[in-house]
Amino acid sequence: MAETTISSLIDKLIPLLTEEAKLLRGIRGEVAVIEKELKSLQFFLKDADARAAAEEDTSGVKTWVEELREVAFRIDVAIDEYLLHVVQHHRRGSFIGFLQKITHLLKSLKPRHKIATEIQEIKALMQEINERSKRYGFESTDHQGSSSAARNITWHDPRMASLFLDDIDIVGIETSRDELLGTLVGGSSHRTVISVVGMGGQGKTTLAKKVYDHQMARKEFPPEGIDSTDKMLVINKAREYLREKRYVVVFDDVWEIGFWGEIEHALLDNEKGGRVMITTRKWEVANFCKKSSLVHVHELHPLLPNDAWELFCKRAFQFDYGGHCPPELEKLSHYIVEKCEGLPLAIVAIGGLLSTKDKTIFEWKNLYDSLGFELGRNPHLAGVNKILSLSYEDLPYNLRSCFLYLGMYPEDYSINCVRLIRQWIAEGFVKEIKNKTLEEVAREYLNELIHRSLVQVSEVDFDGRVRICRLHDLFREIVLQKMEDLSFCHVLSKEESSFEGRTRRLSTDGVSYNALKGFEDKHIHSLLLFDLDELPKSFMITFFANFKLLKVMDFEDAPLDHIPEDVGSLFHLRYLSLRNTRVEMLPKSIGKLQNLETLDLKQSLVSDIPVEIKKLHKLRHLIAYYCDYKEDYSLSWQKGIKIQKGIGCLKDLQKLYHVELNHGGVDLIKELGKLRQLRKLGVKNLTKETMRALCASIGKMNHLESLDVSSFSEDEIIDLQSISSPPQCLQRLYLQCCLEKLPEWIPQLQHLVRIRIFWSKLSDDPLKAFQNLPNLLDLSISNEAYIGEQLHFQKGGFPKLKCLSLKDLNGLYSLTIDEGASPLLESLVIGPSPQLKEVPSGIQHLRNLKDLRFFDMPKEFEESLDPEQGSSFWIVEHVPIIYLRHKIGTGYYDYEWIRILHSKQINQNFL
């Protein structure tokens, strides 16, 4: 574990000694010596860590490793404090008078001398530690990093990560799934509790999800959610909503016996076949429900040998040998699988690890020997933890830090991957690779963790990229322990009133702000706040004044309404998120954050950005817009930010959305053309007068991947044809404006994967312009984007389209889909379209269609879909689920669903 710490520190010192050497004036020599000493130790750290971790170690190696980590911590803090003092000195020297400058110099001499003395002491200590290392006879490695995987990471197509969404459940659970599904959709009309019992890592949650997501369950129980953290509110809402409905409610990972006693009164036995599914590790929880309900208990058992072997091979050989084990590795592979004793999580983890290894007997025997007998102790969580730790130990040091970072999020938290990636970059975990952005490299890191089965995929985007991920409970236990051992992070939980130790990072999970008040370690680098009760203004002022080494501050969803001027003193700050807070204004001192890379203001109340932002030359992401979800969808539904002149100075900016163009005029738009690194741009309130200037600026953005253009009003006619050189990298195009005619350059953009047009009032069929785009996956034509009467999907068109939405097309009279058009379409949304009286001809050809939704369609249209008597039901009968949704009030929809398979067929399938 010292390897991770030391390697990260070396990565920090190298650019300081080269690119920013002037900041180290006066101590550069000492820092260079320290770096040299660290590098000389780096080659022995793999062996040192392994010996320190051994339980039988009595040689003092463990103490030596701990001392080394402690010195590394001191180095990190000392360098950061020195840089902070140097910068503060330069700032004051530039703006105050001579007498004030002399006063400041006198005041700063003492702390600078103190830090310089600290660095001298550290240098001497490093030399002593290095000398002492010789007595232990460490074995040297011929590379930097932690394993063979570190020097040979195989990067995969980002979209492949979506293949792992349900990978763990594809082997050995079919019988369990069918048994539970039969109980779920058939059986007694009385309320029945289905309990799935098994130890951690056996796949209880996966099995429950597989049953719940099955099309048979979805037909019987349409999805519905109640969003609240108030227990009594949830109970009352649930009781009222479920009174007259057949329902299924799933409670995952229940630990407390008393849980059922608290919740059962909300789940009425209305004799309509209600079902409650519970997953738990405790038999007591499963049996407790028998007192008041019919109960079906299903115990998960270890995988059968054949299933365990199949799962292992699919993981270990997922990228080669067609998922089959080569003959020379069969004997070793069987030994490894036998040691796992049928525990899916262990099989998946070790298989994922081996998938990154060379397929040689030597490499695999080394791994098998390191497993020892621990793999055979799967009934005990401690044994499983040691097994799973092997996957962590095999990670390259930079991926170790990334993996540990997931532990800063609460248990079972749905982690937004973009948020995580930006935090990794801010922490300095991500290394630059030629011809790739840091964000692209970080995405590869994430996919590597997914392929190693260390991170679970919760949700993928339409293009297959992972959008939401999570950390498995068992892995999280490992991560929490390692974070504490390394002083990497401390998670302040509800059970703690304060924390007096030392750590680099702090995360809170449901604590009072009083616990933060008692936190005295002023050297923390990162702060993530979750489920905090309050953040008073007085506390925030004190906090910003004291914790000046912060790099990451994430206040997302925090009860925050004020950012004090002292935020400008955070020289090292790289990531600041005020997303979904009540903050209305940014102080002018924001311009002093010269290392800031991400400023996230989404769903905050900030509407104006101070002109001082032009000083943030390292800013990469500026996200600032607010959506009023109480309003009907319109051009005013989403509001951007007002930016002053000077935005063109931000040469590193990659994402900028959304900007209100009616407050900066043509000059502001021309400055946008200077942002040559932009990947994503969103602009609001475009007018005829500013249109041509915007087109000229967009033509200079060669790296642009996402463009969102919105006009000032629905009647403002916008002509985007004047973009002479449209960005050839463009992947996503959103046009919310009156066009009358589509730009002729759209068919040239071969990389487009998503197109969404609104209020465009096109009279010509737009499908002709889109149908030959080779990579288009998602198309939406909505809100009078097309005012014609007919849409025709021609044979051979839209070869990769997966999602199609045709909403609020009031003039649409006829929709035809030729056989061979959109062969891969999975989701289709239509309506409201009051003139479309007949079910579109050709839906029967869409054999991959899984989700079909109609909104507020005419009465005769809906009647024709009746499964018993509808004249057009045959057109859609192959679709698993069809929704008919109706507007009730403002912006809300109720729905019905069409039951395709009858109960007789259900019984035949599952009895």
C-alpha cells in the first residue's frame, strides 16, 4: 500500500520540478533530493507491501512501511502549504501599496521559514529511511506499478462495459428465477411475501432484479415509484396508492427483524394478489414475516460445478478464446474454481482479474499460489474479503486510488460516472496520454475497473456508455478498511460525533454539521458531503478560512445557500460542485481559483457568472443551467447563465452549457469561437441577429461533440445553414428552434448518434435527411418539429436506430414503416397526435421492439389495440409491453398497459 502513496507523490513532484519550478524557488534543491530518494525506493515497494501485509511478519517491515507513508503525507502537506504561501505573496504584491507589501512580507517570512525547515527535516528523514531499507533485502521489480497488469492494461471499447450490466446473473439462476416468477405472477390471491436468503455475494439482489425485470412480471405489475425519505409519508402514500391495485414491492438487503412489523400495515392484503419480495442474509428476517402473511422462502445455494465453470470461463476468457478455456489452462482453472466453492462474487472477481493476465501456465500458477487456502473459506466473510482483496492488490497504483475513491460515496449509492471521472482528474489520479483527453483516459480507467468486476454497472446510456455505477457491498468493506490504513479517506458516519485522526479526504454520510465543526485536521484535500442536515453561513465562513489545501469540494444536494468570499483563498481547489443547492450568487473571489477545472452549478440558483471567471485559465467544465420541472416543457423551461465578456480566455474549456446569448451580444458569441477545445456547447436565446456570428464560431470548433441550440422564441426563424465547416466529430445535436428547413450539412455528419429537434416547424419529411446516417441510435422529432401530414420510414433506412420518439406532432395523419426499415429499433414513443387515427402500418416488422408507448392518442386508435377485439392488435402483438398514457393535470401522465399473455399461458409456463 506504500507503493500507491509513493507513486502518486512522485507523479505530483515531477511536474512541480519541471513545469512549475519557479514556485519552488528556495526549496527546489531539497524537493529534488526527496524525489530522488522516493524513486530509489519505488522499485522495492511491491515486495515491501507484500511482506508488510503478511500476518507472520516480525522483521519490522510493517513499521518501516508505515513510517514511509507518514513521511509521504508530510511531504504532500508541506509542498501544498509552501505553494499556497508563495501564491498569496505574489497576489498581495500585485495589488497593494509598498507599505502593505512590506508588512505582508514580514508576516509571511515565519510560516515560509517553518515550511522550509519542515522540508529540510523530511529530506533527512527520507535519506535515513532509504538507508534502512537495505537491511531488509527487498526484491527489486523492473517496472513501476503494482503488477503485470500495470504495465499492460488492455483498454476496451467504452460501450463494451454495458455487457456487464447483467453478466453475473446469466449462469445458474434460471431455475431460481422461474420458481420465483411462478410465485410472483401466479399462486394465491392473498398477499404473499417472497424471501430470498443467502450470504453476501451469492447474487440475491441480482436474482430479485432478474425476476422483477422479466417481461412476465412487468405485464402483471407496471413500474411505479414513491420518492420520499420520510418513513411515515412513504407508508401512508403506499397504503393509499395500493389500496385497489395488484402490486409487487421489493425490499433489498433487509437486516432488521423488526422491519416487517413497521412496513406491513402499508402493504394491504386486498386479496388482489399483492407480492412483497425481500432479500436478506438473515433467516430470522425471512421467517419473521410468517406471523402475518403467506411466505415463500427461497434459499440461494452455491453454484453447481458446471455453472461455476461456465461463469468463470465467461469472465476469465471474455476477450479471447471465445469464452472457452484453452486446454493447457484447464487443470489450473478447475483448481481455482473449486477453491471458490460456488460463490458467484468470488468467481466473477477472480475471473475478471485473470481476464487481464497473460494466458500462460506460469502467470496463472502464480495467482493460484497466492490464493492459498483462503478461497476455500467462502462461508466466512473475512475469508471472502481476503479473496476479493486480491483483485485490489493486482491493480496498478493509479487505478488503486481511483478504486478507493468510490468508497467515499455512501453504501449502495448510485454514482454518476461523469461526476466520478471529474473528481479523479481533480485529484491527479489520471495520467496524460498522447492524443487523448484526461476525460477519455479516466473513462478507460473506469471501464478497466468494470472489466475486472470491481465496479458494478447500474445504468447505461443509449449509446452503451456506463452512466451510473456502484460499489458492491463486500468490496466496499475492503475499500473502507484500506482507506483507513492508508489515511486515504475517513467516512464520517452517523455513529460518530467527531473524528480526531488524520486523513487526506473526508466524506460525510448523514451526520450533523456539528461533527464537521469538531474536525480539526486542516490538511484534507477533498470533501464530499452526503445527507447533511444543515450548513449555517457562519460555519461556512470558518470552514473556508481554515481548510486551505482543499482540491475537491462537492456540495451536491447540500443545504447550502451561500458561498463566502474566502473561497478565493483555496489556491489548490480544482473541483467545485454546487449542484442542486440554493446558492444564488458567486463571489468575485472565484476568479482567484487559478487551478479550478470543474465548476458545476447545475440546478443551483446562480444565474450570473462574475466577470472574474475569465481568470480561470485551467477551467475545463462549466455546467450551469436550471430546469423548472413544475412547468410544461417549453423554451423557457430550461434557463442558462449570463456570462460577461472574457470567456474567450478560457482556452482549456471543454464543456460550456448553457449560455444565455441575449445578454452578451455578438461580441460574446465571437469569443466562443476562441474556445477551440470545446467538446460540448449549449446556448440559449439565439436570435436572427446573433445567428450568423454563432455559426461562424461553431465552424472553428473542430473537436465539438455535442451542440444544443435554443432560440429566443418558438417563432424566431433560425437559419443554421451558414455553418460553412460543421464539426465533423459532432455526435449529439439538439435543435430547439424554428428552422423551416433542415441544414444541408446534417447528412454529412457520419458520427451523429443522437438527434433531437423541437419546435422546428418543418414542412418537408425530415426522415430523408436522417435515414442514411450510419451511426444514428436515438432520434426525437417533437413539439411541432414537423408540421406535415405523413412520415415514411423507407426500407434500408436507419440501420442502427434503437430509440425513436415522435411526440406532439399535431398534424401527423399517417405513419408508415417499410419492412427492413429501422431493424434494430427497441423503443418507440408516439403521441399526442390527434390526427393519427390508425396504428402505424409496419410496426409488425420491428421484431426487436421491446418498449412501445402511446401518449393521449385518439379513442379509435386505442380501441383498435384491444387484445380481444382490436382490429390492429396483430400489428403490435409481438411487443412485450405496450403503454397507453393519458395526461392528468399539468405535466403528469397516468398509464394503462396491455396484457398480452393470459393467465392460462402464465400457468403453463411456470407450473
